[in-house]
Amino acid sequence: MVKPDILLPICHFLVLFTLFGVVDAGKVLAVPVGGSHWSTMKFLIKDLTKKGHEVTVIRLSHDLNVDSTSPDFKVITIQLSDNQARSMEEKIETVLSWIFYNTFMKETSSSTAFWEFLMSVRRLTQDNKLAIETIFDNTSLVRQLQETHFDIALADPFFPGSLMLARYLNLPIVLFGKWMPTEDIHFHIAPSPLSYVPVLNSRLTDRMTFLQRLKNVLMYSFGRLLNHIFIYSTYNELCKRYLKSADSIYTLYKQADIYLMKSDFALEFVRPCMPNTIYIGGFHIQPANPLPPELQEFMDEAESGVVIFSLGSIFSTLPGNIATEIAAGLAQLPQRVVWRYTGPPIPGLGNNTKLVSWLPQNDLLGHPNTKAFIAHGGENGIYEAIYHGVPVVGFPLFGDNYDNLLRLRVKGAAILLENLNRLNRRDIWAAVQNVTEDPSYRISMRKLSQLHRDTPIPGRKLAVFWTEYVMRNKGAHHLRVAGNDLPFYQYHLLDVLAFILMCLVLLSYSAWSVLRILWRTLHGRIKVKKL
């Protein structure tokens, strides 16, 4: 016979398990974007498969970054013709060349940077259009997806085709990431006062002067106009063609169920947010693992510490003159340097510098001898630096790089090198020396690390929970604010303001008319008396 004092805890456990533990295995359709976007989404996909969910990933045949096979999830490859794949690769190379030229060979203002960023995205928009057409015109693929009866779509907002496919299949949507092709999705799903919320590439903080607020408003207004004309009009035409709907691509973004934002207010400027927006910045980061023996020895024996230098997964080389100057500056440091570099040999490379074609970035940043991180400002690397409390010297290259580094600089945890075309060895040496010798940088970064880690639920568990939440409840419409369904004039109360203005005008006109009549009447009587 079971004792009552044992039976009671068992009953409590069974009740809790029934309420919170049972999650039916679901079918997830994932439509990722390559590069660093995929490397982080993959963590969530693996966590979902560990919990028994069946995940199917759609990839384009030319995208070498997204796994073509996996023991953990199913992969469907959309086959492009050789000409199509070659055209896409050439456009990507053109955009990368543009980035190199505009980053390292000339100075750019914030407005110029925004315009040139827009033009580069426009080139890639044609590739996205081709990918979307290839998917929807493949009738056997679409039929296969329909017959699979997925429960949810896990989409990257940087690729609008993922939202279109989810809508076509009538699936609830979890958006993973905050970047649309040209802008921050926050501006479309939550109030974003331009008085303290800077737009992408504005190079502004949340504390603005009058002229800076004016600049922010103009960049936002012209940006929205140009985006509609050059970028999103293409996707709107595709929505009409394949979804048979008048809804714009902006509408699809607003109607997602959950937004998993890869950001954290330890770094981000505080702004309004919505209940269906979940912040999971740095969710992919894990405690540092042991390093390969050669690197472990190099790090352990560095008496003055080590500087880690990496410009992300795309840029592993630099123009020759820039690489030479950087190498000369690093050679003067007392610290050792681990530099991810795959370009031609660099003249004057210091004995303290170790070049590698690949590096375990998170594990190196977690080593106790790491003193500084030279980075381009990518989202993943920035959060790894924050997690491990390593101050940063930043070279912004593209997209949100400048914004991320600016936020770190404002919080006292980074030095931002802007004029890369004028970069010389002394600039490099001085920046790293300041970050490593001035304790305020490390103190500020450790404070950010403390804030970032001080959370009741880790980001990865949050991401899994809310993805399963959408599956359990067939969506999360009750968390979506009604304002996202309102037209522009209603959302901003333009109709109400117009009505009030019209009433004031009529009231003023009526009062003026009455006073005019009274004046004429009184004036007429005075004239009569005088006569």
C-alpha cells in the first residue's frame, strides 16, 4: 500500500506535468536565410527536434550555408538551373565588392550609407523574386507541402518569401529575427516614436537634439517611400500573383503570431514592445568549450593576454593595404593575437599574431586570457562578447553593424573606428591599447554581461516555449494588437484630427459670422441714432 505522504507529491507532479509538460509532437516548416541567420536558427530547430517535433527545412540549391542534409531534420532543396544559380552568385559577389569598396575605400555619411544599402538590397531583391517564383511555380513541391499538414511556419523576416509561403499554406507564423530586408520590423508592429527610436543607419542614439530628431524623421519618411518604390513593390506584386490577395507584404509582417527578436535590452535602446514580441538576444550562446590543443596552448601561455580578431562568416580577408596596416598595429601590442584571415600573405605580420582560416569564436571569447575582441559588429559576435564580458574594438561593415557598435560605445564597452579608409597602424594600436589598459571598458562590458545573463528563463527555452505555444494554440491572435490591422489614417488618428479641425473651423466661422452680424446690426443702429 502506498503511503499518503508519498502519494501526495506524486499527484502534484502529475498535475503539473499535465498542465505544462504535455506537448504533442508537431510538424514545423522552417524557411531560413543563409549565413549567420541560419547558424542561429539552427539552434532552435535542433532544440525543437530534441523535443520530438518534426522539422522540414526549405533551402535553395545554391545556398551552401544551409545544411543540404541532416540527421536531425528533413531538408527540401529547391533546385535552380545553372544559369539561375550563377546569376545569384554573381549578384552576391557584386554586393560584397560594393561593401568592400564603400567600407574601406571611401567615407560615407549616414544618408549616403542608407541609400547605398538600399541599392544593394534592391539587387538582392531580384534574387529573392526568382526564389519565390521557383518555389510557387513548382506545383509538385507546393502539393507536397500542403499534404504534409504542417502545424507552424518558422520564418526569417529577411526573406519575405517565407511569409508568403506560410500564408499560402495557412500556417501560424513565428518570425525569427528582427530585420526585414531594409528595416527593423519593430517599426511595423509596435509604436516607435521617432523622438527617441533611431532608424537603421541613422547613426543616432536614443538621446537626440532637435536637428537629430529632424534627421531621424526625414530618414524614416524617405526610407519608407523608397522602400515601397524600390523593394516592397516587387513583393506586393508577387503577393497578388500567388496569394490572390490584396494584402501587401507589410500586412503579412504585421499578422505574424510571435516575433522572436534576437536582441536584448542590455544592449538595445529601450523602446515600446508588444506582448507577442519575445526578446532572445544571444540565445545561441553557450559556456566556452575546451579549445583545440594548439589554440589552447597558444591562449594559456599568453602572459599579457590575447586579442581575438574576426570579421564574421563572410569577410575573412581585407584589401592589402588595410591588412598591412592592421597587422603592423597588432604587431606592436604586448598581447598575442588570433586573427581569422584567409587572404594573401601579409607583409610585416608580427610574431605575436596567429592567422587561422577558422576559429571557435565563442570558446576563444570565453577563455580567461582574452582581453579584447576586434569585430565588425555582427549581431552574433556582439552578443558573444557581451556574454563573456570582453570589450570590443569595432570596424562596421554593413547593415546593422554600425548600430550595434554604436550601442556598445554609448554604454562604454567599445571603441568604434569609423574612417576605415584612413586607418593606420597607430589607430589600431591605440584603440586596442585603450580597450585593454583602461579598466572602464571591461567594467562596462561586465556590467552588460551581468544584465544579459540575469534573466529568469534562458533565451533558448523561451524560443522553444513560444514556438510550441503557437502550435498548441493554433496561433497567437489574442496577443496581436488591433492597431496592426488599422489603415494608416486610422492608426495615426488622422480622420479624428481632420474631424476636430473641421469642427473648429466651422465653429470659428460660425462665431465670426455671428459677430459680424451683431457688429453690422449695432453699427447700423448707431448710424440711425446719429441721423
